[in-house]
Amino acid sequence: MEKQSIKRTLIGDVVSNKAQKTVIVEVENIKIHPKYHKRYKVSKKYPAHVESGEYQIGDRVEIQECPPVSKTKNFVVIRKIS
């Protein structure tokens, strides 16, 4: 039997599209402090591969984990949400 891997999908905003075939997507998560139970936002930026330059800054996109495309790119853009 082959092992099926579940690929992570994340939703975030495009913050940079200056590089060729790459966009930088910022993903925000809400965490809860273990002691004080206060909610706070944590954001992380992911470089994502895209073949065409159709995504602009501010677009909301869905990215999915994939085998490494380059040294830093492990995600590919699936679709534009809005």
C-alpha cells in the first residue's frame, strides 16, 4: 500500500509579487495564550510558486503544500478567493 500524504492548505493575502513566478503570501492565525487565555494574532509569510503573473498585492489566495520547487518554495498557489 502506498502512503497517502495530506497536503496542508492555507489561506492568506498576497503581500509581494515582485519576483518572477513567485508571490509572497502572508497567513494569519489566532492563538490563545496558555496562561492568560488571551487571543492574539500570529502571521507568517510563505513564498509560493505561480506560473503566470495574474496575482496582485492584496489578493486573497489559497496555497497548498507541494514538493520543493526551489530552496525556499514549498507551496503552490491553487486559486484566487477574492
